[in-house]
Amino acid sequence: ASFKVEIAHLSITTPASVVGKYDIAIANFGRTLYGASLSGALTYPHDARQRLGCGAGATIDIPESVKAARMAVILLLDRGSCAFTEKVMNGQKAGADAVIIVDDRDEPLLTPDAANDEGTGSYVDNITIPAALARKVDGSKFEAEIARNERVMGTMDWHDVLPHPDERVEWELWAETNDECGHTCQQQNAFMRDFTPIAKSLEQGGYTQFTPHYITWQCIDNPPTTEACKAQCINVGRYCAPDPDADIHAGYSGADIVIDNLRALCAFDVANKSNAPWMWWDYVSDFSDECTMGNGKFAMRSCAEKVAKNIGIDVDAINACMGDTNGDHTNPMLEAQIAAQSPPAGSSRRDIRLLPTILINGERYSGKIARGEVLTALCAGFDQASVPAMCSDAGLMHAECVRGQQGDVTCAADKEGDGKTACKETGSFPYYECACPEGSQSVVGHDGTEKCESPLSRAATSQGGCWAKDGFSACVPSVVCKCPKGFEGDGTTSCVEIDECKTKCKDSNAKCVNTYGSYNCTCSAGYAATYQPEPVDDWICLSTHRSGGASLVFTSVLMSILGVASASYAFYQYRARSYMDREIRQIMAQYMPLD
């Protein structure tokens, strides 16, 4: 068993000097297009000062010839001088549809990762495009051709990254009950809450078989009765977790984390034996809301038992499963975790050392741990004859307010008659809410009902001194007059409708039809229109044909669009025990660099 770098492919079709299929390492942040491919023109900044892509708001010029070709832009940037996430964010702002970072040293492929600091979290929260790393020897050839003004065309392919052996997807989530480890913890817990209704539906429908896991360490002190072992371990040093606040004398301890991890495992075990494994999702979701380190209830047994009782999981059975955490003996549940995270030599399973980690059909998932991206990956794991209907519901993938989706249609219908016709995406089911459109505000009338004040006129009238016409208004609360999306002008006397088809809906497989205030983008057969949200705000066409000619039976599954965060080593960046940190830093340095 070993750590595995997840590989996608880049196929170059022109020019002849570089035609071929090249391996690229999938980044551990951004958007991974599982089950699809993206074709476009590779470009590399002509200005040498732009080739690193470093600096907040760095300028990166996309050649006009590439823009004029109306195709997807695959931007090459050089590794070095700043974090991978900073490069990709700057590339996205420049208009790239994907970024490939070219290594600056001759070495095997590594997984580009993201750090856990607040600044990096801001970047990865807004990255919505694919990112990858290319070998120096390969990328240098592409860059040399582009420098000679050659048109380098290629396809990034993620079709067969995940195996899809049968009609059911088996997946695992390696997580942690700790809720104070920075951006990564926040992202993981938000995902669990957000994904609960989807996970339950997939499990109840028999589409997936899910198993939760928690990493467990062993104290290496001999005897395992030192102060550090007692603070971080249970069962006399057998099962440990790093201290969450790096202080074994204060706050919560590693032992607290191990106990709550064990309780969550037992909650799943009890629910699974009751033929309702999906109840685990309710347990961890409610636990993360009610039993937090912030409210002082994290290590309170009574809080966890209340959560389990409220959702119908047998509390006595959970306690029996947990056993005596102070006894000098092994715990079968935690022994199973150790066996799963550190498989024997020759096993096809990979070591688990980083949190959070998702395995889908035995392969490690790379990318943002969020509802849309994880669901996209799960859907790519089905064989083509058994993809559930959920996989064609773009709304479940954070696109409810995209034109034509449930949120957009429902709000526009205004069935409540309150004038809330604007759609706003939210982070909880049903993932959208209706709101008053720009130029109006919600007020409560004499009869106690809530309505939007000053609904937009269908005639050309003044809206607070701003331009307004045909249901569109430049009146934005607390902002000077500003033309609405799809228009340009001063916002006061004039807003002119933009023909988005001149700059949007990319590549030769796309067809664009301009509409008043918007546009429609459709794709040729065998391609799916996928929306990229702000700051990209565009549709591109992705191939949905699996290699070998088999068609993948999901199309709008790829309309999810997402943003952020990585399964990085920083989840365990506690510095509480040197032997734990040392192993993780070594893995990080070897396989998952940050820059």
C-alpha cells in the first residue's frame, strides 16, 4: 500500500511535433471534471513576467487570437514563487477555463495541494475551474511551441479516473469530529450538512454503499502511560489523535476526539445493523451543529446521546459498541480503522494519512469537498446503465438558480404572489430561496403579509432615478445606478443589451442564441453544457463520451459548479506530537506540495 497521485490525461492533437497523450496530476482543489473531457487551445503568456502567475490580482494576458477563436482556454503557468492556488485563481480571473502548472524540476508527478490558512481558503473558495500539474519535460515542449506562435490544441480527459465496475457505487469518507482546525474543518462540516439529504437518498435507493472512517494513531511512548499519551489516547495508548489546540494541559484533548470518533463509528454500526445506515448522516450533521467546541458541548456524552436519541439510533447499543475506553484492551471498531488506513503490503488499497479523504470505488477523490463536486464524482462511478436520475439534476449541484433549473422556474412563477421572483442559492436543502429582485425590497403590509415593494414596471419608467425597461432595472439598493447583468451603460439614462454570444458559450461544439438580457448555450450531441459561475460566468461544452466509444449516461450532471478547498494535510496540522506531524509532513513534501 502507498500514497497514490491521481492522474488525468492531456491529449495533444496539434501540432505534429507534440502530438500524443500525456499524464497530468489532478490538483487537490478546484473542480475535477469526473466523467468528462475539456477540449481547447493551450496558451502560455508571451510576457515572461506573467508566466508564474503570482501576486494578488496579477495580470495574465490571454492572446486575442485565442479569444477570437471562441474555444476553451487551457492556460499554462510555470511552477514557483507562489502557491498553486494563487496561480490558478489568477488564471481563472484572466479568463482561463483550466490551468495546467508546469513543474520547474525533473521529478515524478505530484499532487498540487492547498494550505489551510485563511488567505488560501479565500482563493480555493472561489476556484471553479480544473487545475493540474504537468511534468517539466512535457510542459516545456508545449510552451516552446506556443512561443513559436504555433496553435497547440489539446483535450484534458477525466473519463476513466474513477472505475465504474457495476450498478452500485461504493464510497468512503475519512473525516474527523474535531471542528477547530481552520478552513478545512469548516469545509468538511459544511459538506456533511449540505450532502446529508443527497447521501441519504442515494443510500435509501440502493445506489450507493457508504462507509465512514476515522484515522487512529498509536502512542509510541514506552510505556504508553506518559502524560502526552494519556492526554491524546484511550485504551492505554492504543488509539490516539493529536491534541486539537496543541496544548495537552488545557482545552479539549486528543482523547476527546478519539472518543467522539468512536461514538460516530458506533452510531453507524448500530444504524447499519438496523438496515438504516443513512441515519449516520443525520447523526453527524446534528452533532456538528449541537455538540461543538465553540459551545462547550463537544466532549459532553449527554449532548451526543441526545442527538442519537432524537434521530432514533439506540443509545444503549452505541455505548455497548464503544466499550470501556479506559481499559487495557483492544477495541474491535478502532482496530478495523487501523487495518483500513494502513493496509498490508501488496494490498490494492492505498494508505490513508490525510483528512478529509474520499474514496470512490477504491480510488481517491481529488478536488473540492462540496456537494456538487462530490456528487459529480459519485455519478461518474456508476456504469452507464445504472446512473440514478439524481445525476441529471443540475440543481442538486449548486445550480438551482441557473436559468431553467428548479429555483429559477419556481421563483419566476411567483406562486405566493409576493413579488419574490429573484432566485438566490443557499447552502441548505432545497438549495435556493426566492427573494425580491434588484430595485425592490421586502416590506410587511397592514395585513401582515410580506411583499416586494415597487415591483419592476414593464414600461420604460424611472426607478429611483435609474434606468428601467421591460422588467429590468438599474436600481440597486445602497449602490449608485448600475446596469443589470446582460446590459452595459451608465445605468441612469441608458442600458444597452449586450450580445453575449460574441464572448460567451465557447468551443466549436457550442451553439449560442442571444436573448434579451441573457443568452442560451446548447451543445452538440455527445456534449453537455456546463455552467461555470462567477467570476467565470459562462457555459462550456464538455464531452460525455467515455474512452473506447461508450457513452456516459449523464449530461447535466456536470452542471454543478463549485469552488473550493482541498483534502489537505493541514487537517492534522496540530503540532501536538512530533511523530504524528513528521509522518504527515513527509507525505506532504513527497507527494502534495503547496507551491
